[in-house]
Amino acid sequence: MSSTLSRRMAPFCVLTLLAAPLALGDTLMVIREGSGPADDGATTVQFWSGRDRVARIDGNGRMIGDLAAGMLYIVNDEAKTCHAMSTRNPDRDLHALQAAVEAVRFRNTGKSEAIGPWQAEVHELTDSNSGIDMVVWITSEFGVDPAQRAYMESVVTPDSAAMLAIYDLGGFPVRSEIQMGPIQMWTELESIEQKAAPAGTYEVPAGYSGCD
């Protein structure tokens, strides 16, 4: 996969990581995600959201977002390594990003479908110049945490502006289906609850290499 495509896909990989519902304390979302049209090979991922940190945990490791520090950490617990990235780019063109977000158009299809226990309205991306086709199921039963929106604003690019425009659809995306060229991806929320995150969820363990 080219580096350009990898950069374009990065915000899609963290979509659910950066869209936790507003809550007091920690929120745990359990989400299934996969590629292709079928559920075969789907994986289950945990997404934790705290006051100023978020974490995506799967079988390969963790992605930790430190909202206060403006940092993103990619953690491999098996290899005990870490890769740190700043989300604060002084050369970032915020005007271009805002223009790209405003240019994104979603159409409410008028359909309402049940996604798990939630009723959701179906929205389709229209007139896309980015080569991305997207369908999003939005529930009005809970919304997006403003802090998580602010974090998404720090990582999206004009090429992935649709990820931010989703937040203006009036609810929470409980399912998304994305087609980008030959690549198909989908995510679906299975459950959500408030509970205390286990110790160390949002921290890179001492002794891991790469984040010093």
C-alpha cells in the first residue's frame, strides 16, 4: 500500500476511536469492524474514552490519544514498542480543512433502520470528489463528545473531511460502510457502557521502546 493511501486511510481507522459519546467518567464501546461486504473475518475492538484520553484496543495492540498533549501513540504490546506522533502541525491549513468539510454533502435517504438496539437514519455521501463512497447510520439517541470532535479536527485532512462532516448529521454514527477504490471497510457499534477503565488503559507501559 502506498504511503499516500496509508495517510488517507488513517482517519478512517480511528473513526470510532475519536467519536465516543459524551459521558462522565470512562465510556467503553465494543465495536465490530471488518473489510469486504461480508461479516467473515470481522474483529471486535474495545474503544475507551476518558476525560482527556482515548484508547483503541485490538488483538494487535493499542492506539492511545492524549488529548491534553496533542499526541497519538501506536503501541505494540507483544513487541513492547511504541510509535509517537504529534497531532499539532503548525503548518496545517485549517482554512482548507474547513472548506473541505463544508463541501462534503450527505443525503438523508429517509430510511430508518435498527442497528442493534438503536434506531438510526441512513445517510449517503453524495457528489464526492475524493473517490470515497460512504453510507452512515446515525442515531439521535446519543451524540458525539465535543472533546472527541476537537481531537478529530486535529487529525483529519482535506482528503478525509467526510469523517468530520459526519459529526454534523445530528447524532452518533452507529454503523458506517466505506468504499475507497477497491477497499471496503465497515464498523458497527455493538454495545456502550460507562465503567472505570482498567489501570494502564491510556498509558504506554514503562520500558517500551520508541516513545522516549
